[in-house]
Amino acid sequence: MDLRWTSKSVVLIALISLVGAHCATAPLALSIENVTLSDGVAKNRGIHVDLGGQPEGFRISFAINNTRVRNAQDCQVLGNATLRSKCLGSSGGVYDVQLHTFNTSGSFNVSHIDTPPKNAVILQGADEAVMGNITIPRFPFEVWHDPDSLNKSGIAFGPDSSVLAKLVDYGFAPSKFFGLFFGSRSQNQPQDGQVIVGGYNVARIRGPFTNFSMTPLGLDTPCPLQVQIKDVVLNNSQGSYSLMPDIRSTVAACIDPLQNQFTFTQAMYALWKNYTRHNDSADYTDQTYPPESEAPVLIDNLTVTLSNGYTVVVPKYELLSLERGANDVGEYAIVSQKVMAAVGKGPTDFGRDIPILGGTFLSQNYLFVDYESRTFGLAPANVDRVNIMKGDIRTVCKELLVEAPQSHRNVGVIVGPAIGGVAATLLILTGIWCWRRRRPAREGTESGAAEDDDPWKLKSLYY
Ligand SMILES: *[C@@H]1O[C@H](CO)[C@@H](O)[C@H](O)[C@H]1NC(C)=O
Ligand SMILES: *[C@@H]1O[C@H](CO)[C@@H](O)[C@H](O)[C@H]1NC(C)=O
Ligand SMILES: *[C@@H]1O[C@H](CO)[C@@H](O)[C@H](O)[C@H]1NC(C)=O
Ligand SMILES: *[C@@H]1O[C@H](CO)[C@@H](O)[C@H](O)[C@H]1NC(C)=O
Ligand SMILES: *[C@@H]1O[C@H](CO)[C@@H](O)[C@H](O)[C@H]1NC(C)=O
Ligand SMILES: *[C@@H]1O[C@H](CO)[C@@H](O)[C@H](O)[C@H]1NC(C)=O
Ligand SMILES: *[C@@H]1O[C@H](CO)[C@@H](O)[C@H](O)[C@H]1NC(C)=O
Ligand SMILES: *[C@@H]1O[C@H](CO)[C@@H](O)[C@H](O)[C@H]1NC(C)=O
Ligand SMILES: *[C@@H]1O[C@H](CO)[C@@H](O)[C@H](O)[C@H]1NC(C)=O
Ligand SMILES: *[C@@H]1O[C@H](CO)[C@@H](O)[C@H](O)[C@H]1NC(C)=O
Ligand SMILES: *[C@@H]1O[C@H](CO)[C@@H](O)[C@H](O)[C@H]1NC(C)=O
Ligand SMILES: *[C@@H]1O[C@H](CO)[C@@H](O)[C@H](O)[C@H]1NC(C)=O
């Protein structure tokens, strides 16, 4: 573990006082792992949640505020077991409402109802959710029956996430801040990932954070983590090739782990296709190449540079594999000797044609997300195969004691145990707080009620 970089930082914030019950709670570590789904065959890589006993392998998305699960009916109507397993696996789990554990009567208690696409049939309710050793008695989620769009299941880590809210409300996490190491879905160096709710794992961080503010950049999706891509360069033994159609302009993209592959604009993909000599025959998808093709030579690594200078090199092993998909029994596996690249174009799993920096991009980064200060940060990840469940997990939590006028608020800052002197740095303090204040009761309605105080206003207290 390389902590040298932290020693250059200076702790600017004194610990003022320790307050509140939330901050005494340890951060919650959730593994991103292969989960075997209800048929015992299909698997999906995600967060393992048992909803009323039904296993889900939820992919994470920052673009949704409420967890959504595909209705089991969508898969059950398919002709044979293989097709059903394939449907189950690619959906990341389904939920069977006919098992009668779904409580739809007044139990969908969330602060924001996500905008559904047209024609979706959505049931809202709650069931018991078990994640590792914690049990959330009334976990709110939506059950989607929608053959046309957004049909995959996902666990909601969006700005108004009911998942983060329940974890804090039930006392399973100290704050809604989270740190994410995505791990790797690569064929040759796969490894589990990890989300820390209410903290971060220092063992996974290999350099300083670069901060971003949550600013909409015009993408046609409620993506909270939008960035401008300045350049994407493909390097191979023959040279170095920019995939930007116009190097003078930037391209807005969404950071979201729902989808693994890079999703480029049509123009960027056209350049990629040319430089990697993609064969346009109907035998190949946007992502696949003939077994005997030069793809393994022409695809080496991608350097992604964002507009603020943050740069990531995505190595070859993340980009190339043999063709993978659902095999004869519907299990995710290598299905041919074709070469497959983790690069494609829209439309995405969000049903939109927007550039996405997905799991392949995140595999090389440690990400923190702090919705309350509208900040997120990226740092180079330590991708070594360390035992991440042990790791070096730090609590991130601030509590505010709200006492009358804003200017007189007492501010308490807690940075968890074992923070190790200087290493405590502001890096993560930058905006990490758990926030205590009077909350209006939220009874499963739109987030219409204006907050009586605006969290962002307090930012200046910390920076
Ligand atoms: C399942 O159905 C699909 C489509 O009809 C067919 O291609 C496949 O061979 C079937 N699989 C089995 C195991 O019957
Ligand atoms: C369903 O949820 C509501 C609201 O939380 C609760 O009052 C009711 O008892 C629940 N019903 C069942 C059958 O658990
Ligand atoms: C809804 O959630 C809020 C905040 O989590 C909680 O205070 C309230 O009791 C919940 N209401 C019901 C009916 O569960
Ligand atoms: C999630 O909540 C945020 C903040 O309230 C909102 O901007 C966004 O549109 C919501 N996402 C969806 C899918 O409704
Ligand atoms: C779950 O397990 C972790 C690690 O063993 C432990 O720190 C934590 O307290 C446990 N949580 C509960 C709710 O039992
Ligand atoms: C979602 O729906 C689209 C369009 O019907 C379909 O092509 C895609 O395979 C579906 N995805 C899953 C995971 O079933
Ligand atoms: C997850 O499953 C895939 C497909 O079966 C496999 O290739 C990969 O090695 C597994 N990942 C880990 C970390 O074991
Ligand atoms: C990237 O690819 C180039 C060309 O194949 C290679 O020379 C270089 O070592 C690679 N860099 C990394 C960091 O993988
Ligand atoms: C890609 O090639 C350029 C030009 O040769 C070089 O400056 C850069 O360091 C290379 N990037 C990687 C990751 O190897
Ligand atoms: C396509 O790629 C080749 C190198 O493989 C390059 O010489 C040519 O300029 C590229 N064409 C376009 C339109 O980018
Ligand atoms: C593209 O693939 C098809 C089918 O595999 C093959 O017949 C054709 O020769 C390939 N084209 C090129 C330019 O390699
Ligand atoms: C992170 O953001 C905060 C608030 O904008 C700023 O004070 C801090 O210097 C930033 N850290 C880095 C490493 O840029």
C-alpha cells in the first residue's frame, strides 16, 4: 500500500467534537461479485441481495434513485430453460411477485420517484432485503415489466438513493458517502469489487483524488457523474491514435457502472473501428472480430484524458477477451473463439445514445461519491489482488447539529478510527458528511417538498 502521497497533504480540519449515533456506525462493505441466481445456473456480477429470499446480483447505477428488478414473468414466458437462464443472467436477477412476499400497501417509502419510460408496467413496494449479514426489513424497490427498455435490474446509488437512505436510517452505514472499487470483469484478470457505504478503502487507492463537481453537461439522461472527455488515445505497436473526431472539442460522458464496456459516440466509434480494422460483416457485432484478425495486436491500451487533466490508462487485458455471452445452458461464459473488445457505441442499457465510461473505465479508478456536497472524485486504483474485504477502511462522516440560525450551527466532524495522523488528510473530508437535521416525514411521494435547508450552502465551512 502506497501512502506516500498522503504525507504531502496537510490536515486543515481539526476534530471539533464527536456527536451523534450515526458516526459511531462502521462503514458497510458490500462486495461486487459473481452471484448465482434463482435457477442455480445463471450468474450475474453485482451486489448480492436476497429480496424476500430471491437472489439478485444487482448491477449498480448512479442514474436511478430506486432499485428496480425485472419482473420474473418476463423470463418465465420464454420457451426453454436456456432462454430463461439467459434472460435471468442478463437481467441481473428477477423478482417473482407471485411468491406473495411483496408488500405494495404503503411500503414504498422513498423520497424521489424515478421517472419511468412510457409503457413500462411498474409495481412499487417493499420486501425484506438481506445483504451479507445485514437485513433491511422494508427495502423499497420497483418491479418492472417492460420488454422494450431499461429492462435490466439495478441497485440504486443515485443522488436521491433510497438504498443509501435506508442503510443510514436503519443504522447500517454512518453516511451516504460511498467509495467504489469496481474490480474487473476482464477475462484474464477478473476480480471482485467493493462498495464502502459511509467510507472508503485506502488499500485500494494508489494516488491523490481529482475532484469533480456534479454539473450537468447536457447528457440526455439523469446521470449525476458527468465529465468532459478531452481525449481518448488508442496505442498499439503501430502507433498512437486519437479517437476524437475533433481534438479541439470535448465530449460529455456519463460515469456509471451499469454497463461494463466503453460506450463511445458514433463518431468516436467510427475511428475506433477503422484503427482496429473491424470487420463489418454480419457475422460480427460492434464488439467482435474474427478469431484470426489483427485485433489482439491493434488493440493494446486506451488512455482517457478528462478535461481537467485527469488521465487513466486502461490496459489491454481489460479491453480484450474471447467472445463471451450466454452458453448452451444460459450461463455467462466464453462462447466462441472470436475476439471481443469492451468498446461499443450506443444505444446504451439506459436506452440512450450517450457516451458511457462504465466498468472497464472504473476498473482502473477509485471513485468516491458525495451527493451532499455535490462532489465526486477519481483516483488511480490499486488493482493488486489484495484481500479487499480486510483492506484499510476509513469512516467518512460529519454531523451537523442544527441549532437555530445557520451561522451558529455547531459543526462536528468525525473521521473514523485508526485514521493514522496525517494520512487523514482532507482528501476525503472534502465533502463527506452525514447530516443530521430535522427531516420531514417522507411518505412515498414525489420529492416535491422543498428542503427547509440547503446542504450545499454549508460547503464553505469545510473547504
Ligand atoms: C431453446 O430455444 C432456442 C430458441 O428457440 C433454441 O435455439 C435452443 O436450441 C433451445 N435450447 C434447448 C436446450 O432446447
Ligand atoms: C406492508 O407495509 C405497511 C407499511 O409499512 C405495513 O403497515 C403493513 O403492515 C405491511 N403489510 C404486511 C403484510 O407486512
Ligand atoms: C418512511 O421513511 C421515513 C424516513 O426513512 C420514516 O421516518 C417513516 O417512518 C417511514 N414511514 C413508514 C410508513 O414506514
Ligand atoms: C434521481 O434523483 C435526482 C435528484 O433528485 C434527480 O435529479 C434524478 O432525475 C433522479 N433520477 C431519476 C431516474 O428520476
Ligand atoms: C457484519 O459483519 C461485519 C464484519 O464481520 C461486522 O463488523 C458487522 O458488525 C456485522 N454487522 C452486523 C449488523 O451484524
Ligand atoms: C431488453 O430489451 C431489449 C429490447 O426488447 C432486448 O433487445 C434486450 O435483450 C433486453 N435485455 C435483457 C437483459 O433482457
Ligand atoms: C465471475 O464469473 C465469470 C464468468 O463465469 C468468470 O470468468 C470470472 O472468473 C468470475 N470472477 C471471479 C472474480 O471469480
Ligand atoms: C500501451 O501500449 C503500447 C503499445 O502497444 C505499449 O508500448 C505500452 O507499453 C502500453 N502501456 C501500458 C501502460 O500498458
Ligand atoms: C501512447 O503512445 C504515446 C506516443 O508514443 C506515448 O506518449 C504514450 O505514453 C503512450 N501511452 C501509453 C499508455 O503507453
Ligand atoms: C484509418 O486508419 C488508418 C490506419 O490504420 C489511417 O491511416 C487512416 O487515416 C484512418 N482513416 C480515418 C478516416 O481515420
Ligand atoms: C470479414 O468477415 C467475413 C466473414 O467472416 C469474411 O468472409 C471476410 O473476408 C472478412 N473481411 C475482411 C476484410 O477481412
Ligand atoms: C477537492 O475539492 C475540494 C472542494 O472543492 C477542494 O477544496 C480540494 O482542494 C479538492 N482536492 C483536490 C485534490 O483537488
